[in-house]
Amino acid sequence: MDTLEVKQKLFHKLKIGNFSFVLPAIIIFSLFNVYPLFLILKLSFFEWNGISPLDQAKFIGIKHFIEIFTNDKLWWQSVWHAGIITILALTIQNVLALLLAMAVDRGIRGGNIYRVIFFLPPVLSGIVIGLIWQWIYNGHHGLLNHLFTFLGITRFENMAWLADPDTALYSVAIIHMWRGFGWGFIILLAGLQSIDSQLYEAAEVDGAETWHKFIHITCPLMMPVFILVSILTILGTMQIYDLIVSMTNGGPEYYTEVPITRILASMRGENRFGYACARGLVFGAMLLILSMIQIKVSKHMQKDL
């Protein structure tokens, strides 16, 4: 046996050995991700009530998808609601997170305390947060209305924030932004701290002002972090569920319904598991397309910078 054959055998053994290390992860991923996805795709072509045996499910082809795109106003209304919360989170939440991350990065007093305070809401239970804020928003004995009364603002006396169609969705959006603010703050702060301070010092020597340093140094170097935070914000906000269930349960009159609650409604109230699977696939495809578009737009912006 020559040296080349020995090397080839050792190479093949090494490849097999390396593959054996990742094989358990591949099996687990396939079992809990790939197979359920395949099953959901299969069920989306069937009418099934979730109770009878699967072999009794009725094959209906793409009728579920046709119904979603042509005759499901509540579904698209829920998508619109999630979109509104997402836009608010992408703008207000992330801008505030960036401003405070920049302030902490510059070494303001009590920076370590701010790190802890801002990161507390994201690690708390969404159900617990929702129940607490449901009490705060209560129109009769809620803390928020008592605060307005104490300040002499009588306009909001007995205001039912979560029961009024005009304020319910935005009330939930405010709590979602307050809760998700900490994730963006921590990630953006980590990105800012990875930038070499000598770049800013060199820019100051050349006479660059704060705005120019932000545009020409911070933004280009932070673009990958901005993309990450934006994608996480979109994926997390579009899939909002626990706050909705604990605060409004989709009410009043579907004004705070979001895609996840509509998918569950298909299974629980309507007993249409196949339709729920079709809704889930459409929703997943929407999130994937949004993420891909955002990545492409961000790359073009990065080139321009």
C-alpha cells in the first residue's frame, strides 16, 4: 500500500469521524424541525378536524391557500396589526435602544445599572407582564388612569385602554416595545464596544463633528449589527403572542388579533387543522421574504455608506 492510499484512507476516516460528531444534531434537527415542516406541508392540502384519524382526512389540494388569499379578511387584518406593531418596534424601539446604547458606551454615570435595568423586561415572563399591564391599563381601578387623575388630566378618566378599538393595539405595542427594548440595547451596545476608539480619535483630529463620526464611522461598522437587530425585531414582533393572549386575547372585536392567534383559532375554535397549517406556511413564507428583502436592502445601504 503506497503513501497516497494511506492518506486517502486516513482522510475518509477523518471525514466519518467528523460527521459522527454532528450526526446527533442533524437527527434532532430533522426530528423536531424538518419532519414537522414536512407534515405541516402535507396537512395543508387536507381538510382535517384534528380528532379523526389522519387517514380519514379529505384531500382538497390548494383550496386552503386560495381561501387565505381571496376570502380571509380576518387573517390579513391580523397580519396588518402585527405589521403596525413591527413598524413601531423597528423605528421607536430600536432608535431609543441605539441612543441609550451610545450613551452607555460613552461611559455615562451608572452605565452598569442601566445594563441591568434595561435587560430585565426581556427575561421576564410575557404572560406575567401582560397580566400586570392589564391591571395597569384597567379603566376603573388601573394605575395609569389614577396617575393621569393625580396629574390633573381628566380626559382619560375611566379610559378602557384595552377595550377601546382605537387604543387597544397601540397599548399592546407600547408594552411590546418596552419589553423588547432590552435585547436591542444589549446587542447594539456590544456592537458599539467592538469599534476601535482610535477611529473616533483620528476623526476628531481631522475636525469631524459628532454627526459626521456617526455617519461615516458608526453606521458602516454597525451595519451588520443593525441588520441582525432589525431581523430579530421583525421575526419576534410578527410572532407576538403571549402579550396578546394575556392582555386582550385578540379583542376587542378582533382589533388586536395577530397571525399566531388566528392560526390557533383555526385549530381551537374552527377545528380546521389543515387550514391552520396553510396559514402557518403562508406566514412563514412572509417572514422569510421580509428577512431576505431586508438583508438585500441593508447590503445596498452598506455599499452606499
